[in-house]
Amino acid sequence: MTDEAMHHLILYYDIQDSNKLANPAKLAARALLRECRDAAVGAAAIPADAASFQDTGDGELILFDARIAKVRVVSGWLGVFHTRLQRAYERSAERFQVRLSIHAGEIHPSLEGFSGDDLAFGARLVNAPEAKRVLAAAPSAALAVVVSDSIYRHVVRQNAPALDPASFAPIRVQVKETDTSAWLHLPGWKRVPTLPDAQEAEQPSPGQAQAADPSGGFTFHGPVHNVGPLGNTTVHGDFNLNGTHGRAQ
């Protein structure tokens, strides 16, 4: 075991609103996520000794060492992980959603685990408030992905064939002492739905979204674009993001 820092790809996933799940449901969710993870590792042909996993309670820290090309994870691994998770989500009687962050940086391995500033940064990304809000307002989505700006610029924009850079939306991540820019992506969606910021949601005005719709989600007034996974959608009249009312063209 060396104490020298080594470059790794850093992934965190976390179950959204896990406190709302009973213990048996939590255990089932965690088991399913590990099945999705392992299936994705196998599909991406990642050697066992190139990956490390560490339980975080309601999620997991995944590290891939520098031998693994980032595009293999951001494109191939992520695609399989999402496909398996989304399929299970749509068939499950007790659903749960997941947030996942992707970053890269220097990690110090040790007998007790891992340490490094980039680990803390990745943990902040997975807890991005905007990711939580968008995922809560998109009940058909099983997964929201937050990638650091460096991953977006050097991997997503450059050579990730299965990902459309336009399907990522810039967000601000303000968690604890972290204040940074990142990118949000809902796999399977052409665009990330645009929601009002927190202050606007408290005092909605015509043309803005309201957060207090009795059916849940957000109700939009007036023309709204790209609110669904098909991307090129324009909604006229009142429309709830959960799809309970309104009309689309």
C-alpha cells in the first residue's frame, strides 16, 4: 500500500429522500444499485483491480484508477447503469430516485480507505440542491447525473459518443464551503427541465412555475419549452410537470 496520491475517476451515487423508505425498502434499493453497478462494470470491461467501492450509507463511492479511460465510464458504464436502474424503477411498486456525481482528481489510498480534497468535492456535487429539485420535479426519471466542469469540458464535449453535450445544463453548486459550476444531466432526456430558482418559486408570477401544485411537481403558466424527455416540446396553458393537466404541441 502506497501513500502517494494517484489520479482516479470519482463517482458518488446517493438515494434521493432515502429517509422516506422503510428499512426493508432501503436494503432492497442498495442491493439493486450494486447489481446495476456490477453489470455496468462488466459491460464496460473494467478489470476488478481497477475499481474500488466504499459504502456511504445511502449510497456508494466508486473509484476507477487512471488505467480506465474516462470516456469508457462516462459513456459506456453510465449508459448500462442508467438502463438497468430505469428498467427496475419503472417496474417497481416502491420507487426511489438516484443522484450520481462524476469528478476526477488525486486520491490518497490507505488501509483505512481513501482521502483527498477531490473526494470531498465529488461528495458536494452529488448533493447539489438543483439536482435534487430537478429530480423531484421529474418523477419519470430514475437518475440525475452531476458532472464537474472539467469532466464536461474534457470528456463530455470532446469524445463521449453516447452523450449529447446539449443535454447537459449548467448549474451552480453551493454546498457547505463549496461554491462551483457544474453540469446536470437526466439520462434519456434531451434537455434538463428549467425550473424557477428558489426565490421565484416562493413568489410566483405569470409566466413562471409554481411549486405548490396540489398534485405535486411544478405547474407552468404560459408557453414552456423542453419540459419533457422528448426535448422539442412546447406546452400551452397550465401544465403540471407530472403530466396531470395541460396540452402540448
